[in-house]
Amino acid sequence: MSIFGSIMSAIFGHGSAQASASPTAAPITPPAQTVDVAAIVDKAAAAKGEKLAWRTSIVDLMKALDLDSSLNARKELAKELKYTGDTNDSASMNVWLHKQIMGKLAANGGKLPSDIKT
């Protein structure tokens, strides 16, 4: 499964249409119900026993979801999502990745807290 697919699966549950969606495709069908992203990720982050700023950090989001958050994994995610910037500028890439993931979660039925900009 792609890294993007793993993120979607962790948020929306295994086997959902959204979880298998291509990272660049539009939502396949409107979701049957809205998924509260904050509730899911807050619970996952709390289980880690460390302060994770997943609302602003792609690294912390991936850690909260038990995904590899290494630079190589993030570069692979950037490739999946068609990032055109310099992947060696990890700060810019990370900001872009977080925004893309939050936007795709929202587009696929994820309810985001108002403090997250997509």
C-alpha cells in the first residue's frame, strides 16, 4: 500500500473506498458519513505518550498513525503526491505535504478542526 493509502486507511478505516483511492484522484464518491479526523488522530497521538503536534507537522501526523516518518518516507509521499519542489528542502516539503494531506482528508469526508488550513 502507498504511504498516502496508509494514511487514508488509518483515518477512514481499512477497506474503505477512500483508503484505496489514488492520492491524485478526486474523491470517488461522496463519503457515507463524515469522519472526525481530530478525534481519531488525537486518540492515536495520546497513545504514543508524547506530545505530537500533528495539526501542523506531517512528521508528527505520521508518528501518531504509526507510519514511518523518516525523510525517505516523506520523500516517497511527496513523489506519490506529485511534489514539484526540492525534496532536499525538507522544511518546505513538509509544510506542503501536511497541507496536501489535510486537503485530501477533507475532500474525502474528513472533518478537520477549524485551526487546520487546507
